[in-house]
Amino acid sequence: MVLCASNAYEKRYYLNPEFESLPESVKQELQIMCVLYTEDVGGILMVVYDENGNLELKVDHEENDFFFDEIGSVLKIKELQKTKRELFESLEMFYRVFYLGEDMTV
């Protein structure tokens, strides 16, 4: 399931309407993160949940896009995974509780 995406080709940001209930600050942080990524390296960045509720950052680009920075993309994804770890963990917990129905009480 796609949480959000940014597309450098269309200059658009998308937030899945199913996640409108997220706090405004979280939605803004996701938008800033995604748009800055695509402005920096190009292509398309999608933040998606896998079937187990884990967040994944998926990158795509047009085949003839010679301006897409593949090395920069890999480095930027690693940086985001490190600097946004807390945000991603919170979003994973949110998804597991509200969409997968997991009980998070210990």
C-alpha cells in the first residue's frame, strides 16, 4: 500500500487519502522529505508498506532520464533511513495497529 509519493517529472506530491488522519506535522514531514528527495536526485520516490507493515522507500525513474542520479539516490535513501528512523518506526506501528489490527500492548 502506498503511503505517499513524489514525482520529479510531473512536479507532484501524492498522499494516499487513507492516511489523512495522520497528524499534520507528520504529513508535512513526509511531503518535505519526498519532494526534497526528488528535487535533489530526480525520479519518483514512493513510500510504501509491505504486507507485514514494514515501510519501504521505492525509487523509480524513466529509462531515458540521463539526469537521474543513481549513486546520489542510494546515498540519499540510506541517509533518510538513518535520519528518519523514528518517523518510519512510528508510521509502521500506526499501520500495524490501525490497518493490520495488531495488538501492540506488551
